[in-house]
Amino acid sequence: MVRTTPPALPVRDKQNTRALSPMLTRLAEERATGVLVREHGVLYLAEGRVVHAESPHAPGLDVLLTAHGTLAGAAWQRAAARTPGPLHAAELLLDSGVLPTGALELCHLDALYDAGYFALAPSSTPGRFRYDSAPRLGPLPSVPVVALERETLRRRLLLHRLWPDPAADSAPLIRADPAAGRTPAAGRAPAAPVAPRQRAVLDRVDGLRTAADIARNLGRQAFHTLVDVRRLTAAGHVSPTAPAPPVTAPLPPHPVTTDPDIALLKRLRDALEAL
Amino acid sequence: MPGIDECLLEAMRLPGARGASLVDWTSGLALGTVGDAPGGDHETTAAEAAELARIAAEHGTFAAHGDEPPPLEDVIISNGDSYHLLRFVDTSFDSSVFLHLWLGREEGNLALARIRLGEMASRLVLG
């Protein structure tokens, strides 16, 4: 069976002047320095350029560097303890020479574009910008706002072309075919081949982990993981679990115990145990 | 220890070098570029070269025996007036990047460039 080639990688659309965040465009024009907090991530700006980005959906620089032993976890923690944030910790590591400059620059840019992609995702709440003199142009590469926006748009288009449904991006993932990974039964068409980097993702699909969990587990960029998840979804290997039905059952009007003191004490105990 | 820009500038000192870049083959993003690009646009070049690199890397036909990454060392393209040399960068962290060197055919020395680019790829991430 000839494998269908995935769609071509899109090229950035230079004609597209649609800004992902009008506020961000304005901040870039005024060469602002500070911190932009959006629903899905945070951008650190220095003189209108992005110097660092963080998102709960993307593994941080620390995860990328320590997951495969490039840097000892203790070395990162020492640097982090002596500095106000991950960017400064990375600069300290650069200064101390414990990591090759190229490796650190590469990981830093990977993490910046990765978290930036999620930070610029459509949000339901407006972003907040805090002028703050802490972010500054340092020895690690920074990225113009417009470059991050264009790249983010290009990445959205890439994912859309691979598989248009974004459901698999955030839901726990499940193997679509329980027999995947075993020899296909006689008479059944073999599944489309899985590339080695996709195999690592597929091996971690267990019905519970989301793409972000798998990225963290692999020490891999979350966007890279999304590319593989969408391709695995398109090939029929993986599917998102159906969203859990909303809890509509009303809570029992009264605690099981009718004695109000005991019911209160039980709730208090449960709350304390949950701490 | 060289950073990305120093590494690319060093590649540009090779005889016949027209342009060099560091490209992520999963996303098609150029993480650094110097010199010229065919057609004048580094971003298009990066996306197209990434396509080629990914296909070569993912098809078992071209891989060496064993599972050790990276699956490949180089992809070499030659045409009437130039060479394209893609050198996969083997990093200790998870990544999917390669160095892309565009070399004029008249002045360029493919064998020399291949050896030097391999050395540069190692120094970039190993120091």
C-alpha cells in the first residue's frame, strides 16, 4: 500500500496582516517592555520583542533540557533558585558554560515558539499587559512579535491541513484500534505505517493522557506532539475520548447523615484530607 | 562555543556557499538564516527543505540499521548549478532540526562541505 503523503508544509503568508492580538501589535509598535498575560499563556516583551514565553499547554525549557539528561535536574534547580525566572536561569546556564551555546539557543527558541503558539491561541477573555522593566534583551535570541504571530498562524494552518478537527489537541487520547501494534488479523488491511517519532507518541496513548501530557512525558515540544497526534488521528490510530458528560445529577438535598453536626464534621474532615 | 548564528556564518565561509539555515523539520520553521535563499525567500526554502528532510527521515528505507537517532546523516541534492546539503543535527534533547547549506556547483566542494557541515552540527549542540 502506498502511503499518502501528508499535505505540504505551509509557507508564512506575508500578505496576511491580520493581527492575532491587536494589543500585542500595539505593544510591539510602542516597543513596550513588560508581561502580556493571556488565557493560554504568557509572553514576556523587551523593547517590543518577545524574549520568553510560557504556557501550561507546553513543556518549559527546563523540561526540554532535563527530560533526556541534557542537563541534570539539580543543575536547573540551582540556577532557578538563584534567578527570578526561567529566562534568567537559562542565561545563568549560558554564562556558566554548562551547556553548549547552540543547544541552549535552540532549546530556548523551541520553547519560545512552542509556548507562544498556545499563548496566542484564541481566548475568551481579554489579555492583560503589565509594564515591567524586568524582561530585557539578553544574550539569548529574541523574536519580533510579527514573526511569532506569522509562525503561529502558519502552525495553525499546518495542523488544520493534517486533520481539521482540533478535538484531539486537548482531550485524553485513546487508541482507535485496540489491535494496533499487534499483527493485524488475517484478511485485515495493515494499518498505515507509523514513523519512529510518532511511535513514541502512540506508545503513550493510554486513554488518560492528553497531547500536552504526552509532550511533557517525552520532553518534546507540545506543537510537535500535536502534529503527530493529528497525523495519527488522520491515519486512524488515535482518537480523542468523548468529552465527559457534564455533571447534571443534582446533589442530594441532604447529607446522608441526618445529624447536622456529624454531617458538618464529615465535610470538614473530607476538606482537610483533600488539602 | 558557537551559537546558531556563528555556526551558520562559519558554514558560509565554505567555498561556494550561497546560503545556510537551521530548520526544524516537523514545523518547517527556520530558526536561523544567513546569506541567500533560492527564490529569495528563506521561509519558503525552509518549508520545502523540511518537507524533504521529514520524508527522508520517516521512511525506513533510508535509515541505518538500529534505532539510534538521528535516522540519517545527510540528504544531498544536486542540480545543474548548485548542491543542497541537509545535515541532521543529533541533539541530546528532543528535537528535529537540520542544517541546510546551499552551495554553488562551480566553486563548491561537496565532499569537503559534507565533512565540515557534520563537524559544525556536532559543535553546535555539543560545544
